[in-house]
Amino acid sequence: MELIEFSQIIKFVTALVFVLALMGGLALVMRKFGSNHPLTAPHKKRMKIIEVLPLSPKHKALLIKRDDKEHLIILGANSEVIVESGIESQQDTEVVPLKASGKE
């Protein structure tokens, strides 16, 4: 039975560090560009969570935006309830200020 020489240990450790560095670099690149294939153009995401409001330890109210509509959903431990659907987004509606009708 032969003992491993010191130079072989150094080569092994160097190769291990190199492979781990490659894996870390690949992970950073994947995080930067997402899970989309790098040759395809990134698409616009259609859905996002606007707000989460905890109601109790087991229930949450979620305001979700899909395209230009918002949806209010209550999530429970074993159930989901759509409270209101098709709400106009506040960003899409234009607020017109009221003119003061009082005497100055």
C-alpha cells in the first residue's frame, strides 16, 4: 500500500478549488440572468405580488397584480378565497384633483 505523495495532495486540492470556483461562478451567472436561456430575449413578467397583509397566524390577504388588473385573495391553511377580482390598478387610474370652490 502506497502513501499519497504531497504533490498529489496539492494537485487534488488545487483541482477541487478550481471546480468549486467554476460552480460558484456559474451560480452567479445563473442568478444574474435568471432561469431563462441566455440566448432568448427576457420576457416581461405578467404577475407580481403588490402587498401581503397577515390577518392571523394562518391567514394572509394578498393583493396580486396580473397584467393591468389587481386581485385580492385571502390565503388560509387549507383554503384560498378570491375576495375581489379585476380591480383597476391604482397606477393605471388617473387622479384628478378637485378644484376648491370656496372664497379666498
